[in-house]
Amino acid sequence: CSDCGKVLASGASLLSHRRIHTGERPFGCPDCGKAFMAARSLSKHRKSHLRGQPGTALGSSSLQGGPEGR
């Protein structure tokens, strides 16, 4: 990393790491607009919208980008 000198194993890791320095948050929640630096963080967050809603499963296809109501 040219900002902090950290050595990362891959280009993808460097890209993800650079977001710490730039503040970039490219993964936005379509439900509330909150944004995240990593897709896995968005995925975890989206599950929070389902808690307490009857008839929804945490592994629903809507979280995985598939059509709803399968």
C-alpha cells in the first residue's frame, strides 16, 4: 500500500485495503442506504433487516440476488 506500506497478498486485497484510506464505501444497502467497504459486511447487514419479520428466512434468495418468492 502506497499510503501505509502494508504488503498484501493480491491486487484484490490491496483494492479492498485502500478503501480504509479513501473512505470509499461502494456496497450500499438498497433497503436503508447505509454503505459498506466490503460486500460481506453488506450481506451481514442486510440480514438485520429480516430479523423479526414473519415469513422470512435469513437465507432467502433476496439476500443472494435471486428472485424473491421462490
